[in-house]
Amino acid sequence: MILFPPAKVNLGLNVLHKRDDGYHEIKSCMAEIPLCDVLEILPSDSFRFLQTGLTVDGDQESNLCVKAFRLMEDRYGIGAVYMHLRKIIPMGAGLGGGSADATYVLLGLNDLFELNLDDATLESLASELGSDCAFFVKGGVQLSEGRGEVLTPLDMNLKGFHLKLVYPALHIGTGEAYGSVHFESDVSGYEKLINKDFSGLVNSFEEHAFSKFPELSGIKQSLLDEGAFFAAMSGSGSSVFGLFAKKPKDAGEENVWVLEL
């Protein structure tokens, strides 16, 4: 089978406080976008994993796709598979590509081995792999709370909008981002999203990221100058996106995507 794990962007991301368990309490709205990796899963006599495309650092067993397979192997005794991940979504960009890949391994294995696991079980498994992995079980547009695993589907249709995504090839480590984050307690902006009102949304990571990398602030402003009605950094960065009512200019630049939602 061939699957297409999608990226996501954060329509606002409020980091509220650090929790007693070491994680951070957040509130965000995550929206699936049509920028995808490619994942092939086939039955095999022995486990094999091949990764092509963008280079992913670390050894094979540390790859989230392999961790997802090991989790299902341990929990449900599934057989061996051959997996090929073609990496297209950039890493360290706040787009959730690694989380999507891991979750789609769970979804693919559930189908391949006819485990008949429901969405709630798959979300629980996904949350063991990463805080935002559970989002990709259903995708779409969802409010995200807790450490990212408490999800509520949002009846909000972004169809017809265009998204321009810019990845400046700057890697912002998650540890660094959370270590310098500016806590934001006002989450009233999310109440307006149902009416496609994006005013009041903030990203708690922007203050530090923009001070360290001023070019990120420049990218955001350039998207607004181009006509975006909303622009923000996604996740902990470093990608920046703008939402447009009409298709923006596509200059064909590397690491710039114009996507129809």
C-alpha cells in the first residue's frame, strides 16, 4: 500500500505554562495541508526500512516510523514489513511531518493486518509516539489542548483558500524553542475561528524566533504585504505561512509552496 502523510500548520499556538510532568500545556488549532511525504508498506519476510528524499538524522531505530512499527509489533504481534519513506516535508519546520509519518505507519499497519482498531485506540497509540501525532489519525482541522493530544474536531472549512508556505531552511530545535517561549494565556481567538475570523491568534514561539532570526519576521511581513489575510509561523518554526483568499504569485522558488486548501 502507498500512503501520503500530510503536513499541518498551526492556526495560533498558545503555550500556557509548564506542567508538573515536564510537558507544556498548550492550546492550538492544527490544520492539515496538502504537502505530503510518501510512505509505502508491504508484507515482508523480515523487517526492512528505507528512507529516501530529504535526509533524516539519527539511526534507523530512532526514526519515528520504525518506532511506530515496533510499537505495533510489541502490542499486537504483527508480522514483518518493508517500509519505504520518501521524505518531502522539511524537518525542524513546525509542520509535523515526522509525526504524520509515524501515525500513518499505525494507520497502514492497522489496515494491512486487519487489526480493526478504532480511531480512539489509534489516537492513544499515536500519543505514545509524540504529542501531536494523534492529530493525524483524523486530520482536517482540530483544536489541540493538553500537551497536544486532547483533540476536538472544528467545524471549519478552509476549502477555497490558498496557503503560501515558506521554509527558510533554518532549524529551530524544540528544546530551544520551549526553553525560550513566551507564555500566552489569552486563548479567546480560537472562539472566532468557527466564523473564519483569525484575529487574536498568536504563536507563543514567534517572539524568541523572530528576535533570533529576524528574517522570519521579514517573511511574515512580506506575506502580509502580498495580500495574506493571516500569516504566522507554524509550530515552533521555522516555516512561515500566509492564508490568501485568492491564489498568490508562485515564483517557483525552492522551499516555497503555493497550495490550494
